[in-house]
Amino acid sequence: MLMSASNSNPTLEVLISEARIAARVQELAVEISADYHDRLLHLIGVLNGSWVFLADLSRHLEIPVTVDFMGISSYGQGTTSSGEVRITKDLDGSLAGLDILVVEDILDSGSTFLYLEKILKARQPRSLRLVTLLDKPVRRVQPVRADYVGFTIPDLFVVGYGLDYAQQYRHLRDVCVLRLPGSESVA
């Protein structure tokens, strides 16, 4: 399905439907709840893209959770990572002794999570794991692997379900491939 988008007529092609996302988020919640069945889990959402996924995932978890957010930026307004990772919002509390699950929208080059992992481990959590809605291993330049993966996707630029292009499209219920005029797709 193609739909026209705003601003110089880019198009959006549904890659993963809302229904498939909902089913997979429920499956991930079951796996995570089983792994942490006897412990409090502290979720750290990586802003801005993870908030939709984190909200849906947390509502399906059958264990006690606490939530915090950390802002990390490596994209700016473009479609490829700038390579420069920086903190835009730090956590509100201590991580010492907590079981941490970092919630990411997409795992791409691995640079952002490697940077984040180093910072979080220095804060002495009991454990540190990663869940990502989307994994794009073909783009990996750092040896990073998620503990829980929603979907593995090809090398396409995707938006929707929290993911954006120049701060647009986060509101879409599906994960869509963004196609700009004059290019097959944004990578």
C-alpha cells in the first residue's frame, strides 16, 4: 500500500502493519516477563523514537516495572547517522543495583547503543539488556546484539510507530518505508 505524504510528495509504503506490530509486542512482553518473573524491571526508553514502543510494551508486561527516559541523538535532521552521539536528556534517578532493559526503536549501526551501554554500565546496574522493535543488522558497524528483537528489517529508511524523518511521521500506526521523489528509497 502506498500513500502520499506531505512535503514535496514523498510516499510511504507499509513495511510492518499495526496488527503485526501489536502481536509481536505482546510476544516480546511474554518473553521479557518470563525472564524477569521474580524481579522489578527498570525500563529506559531512548528518546525520541522509543516512546510508542515502550508504552505498548510496558502495558503488556506482567511484572512490576519502573520507567525513565534518556535522550540520545545521532541523526539530527538527516536520514543517516551523523556518527556523533550525544546525550540530550539524562536519567532522573540512580541505576545502582537495578535490572535495566533499554528500549530502542531501531538498532542500526550499533554506535548509539555502544555509547549508551558504556554510560549505563558505569552507573552499576545489576543487569543491562536491550530490546529493540527493529533490527537492521546489515548496517551494523559495532559488535552490538539486542537481547530481544521485534523485527529484523532490510536496509531501508523507515518511519512510523515512533520513528521519524525530520521530526515527522512518528504518529503513524504502521512502520513504513519512506520514499523520496527521485530516489528508490531513503537508506
